[in-house]
Amino acid sequence: QHYNSNSIINYIDQFQIHEQQFEPHIPHQTGFGLALLRGIKAHIHPYSLDCSEVYLCLDGEWKITCDEQKVVIGPRDIFSVPKNSLRSVRQVSGVEGNLYIIRQKN
């Protein structure tokens, strides 16, 4: 399966990516969602949302593509993705990485 290199832990609110739904550990509707993407080769293929997201790197290095522009973030770096942007994320450091995904909810 595609998600073998990924572990997505969804903490708050619903998280759906590429038609796969991840149920929250905390089923509160707070106005934002919080999920953790982790793994050695963890990645999410390009997708677009009608909401903003913030990526917060805990460890590892993550290559983020946003509307064809690329940036690499490391521990304690934050990247904000505007709504309706085409985005993807890939762990590139060769060690297990952890990345929070904080998603605006309407």
C-alpha cells in the first residue's frame, strides 16, 4: 500500500488526504486540525485544499513544494501554505522525521 512509508497520526478534527480518512484521537471541533506525519521516507503527493495549512518540523528535513516553488525545512522551522495552493511534502533526511500538519477548518 502507498502509505507503508508513512505514519499519519491524527490528533484533532477530521483529516482526509487523497481520499483516505484518518479519524481523530480527540474528536473536538476546534476550528483547526492537528496531525503528525512521520517516517523515514514519509511523503504526501501533490494535493490542493480550500484551506490554509502550516507545517511544523519537529525533526528530520522536509522538502515542501508549493505551487512549483521548493523549500527545505528542518527542526523547529515552520512553513505556511496558502489556501488553494498545490502542495506536497517529502521527508528527505534519511532518518525518521516528524512533521506536524496544522490545518485551518471552516
